[in-house]
Amino acid sequence: MKYVVTSGKSVEQATADLEAAVKQHGFGVLHTYDLKQTLAGKGVELPHECRILEVCNPRQAARVLSADMSMNIALPCRISVYEDGGQTRIGMVRPTALLASLSESPSLREVADEVEQATIRMIDDAK
């Protein structure tokens, strides 16, 4: 269900490299959450860095929503860059697994597979 890789880079560098890879693969970063900073602002300390990027390819999103508007609950894709066990990791929930849990549509399965292959390449490029 998850795809996670380990990176030798800092969270900051891996995040910057992931942002570049997202653009190179025809996707865009809609928003980046700095979870550690957000929680600190709410009075909760998170001991590790964690950045969550919401990424989207407009054409693929339109294909999903045209097939089933209720799938908006699964959009956009999220890729996380975080510290765990003293290492930087980059990971995501596999779009194929997520959409399969919500729909049995063959057309949605096809889009999910295309998006999954692209996001895996992004993560691998950034590590």
C-alpha cells in the first residue's frame, strides 16, 4: 500500500529535489505542509521533520473526476518527506491501492497506475 525510499539527503534538500522532479514529470505542487512547524504553532512538539507535498497533474485529475466525481476525496496525491530513525525518507500511499479501495472501475485503475508510475519516478529522482 505504501511506497517509501530512504534518501541520503537532508529533508530540506530532498524536498527541494522532489519539487523539481514533480515539475519535470508534468505535475505541479499545489501546497507544501511543514507538519513540524504547523504542530508547533498549535503548541504540540513533533521531534522529527515532516513535509507533505500535495501534487497534481490536471489532465489526470480531470480523467478521474470525469469518470467518478466522488473520487475527489482521493485527490490530490500526497508525497511526504520526513525523518525517521535518523534517516530521510520519501514516501506515498500507492494511488492504485487507494483508488482500488474506493472503486472497481477499470478506467480509474488505468489512471491510478499511470499516476503511480509517474510519482514513483519522481520519488526515485529526488532520493
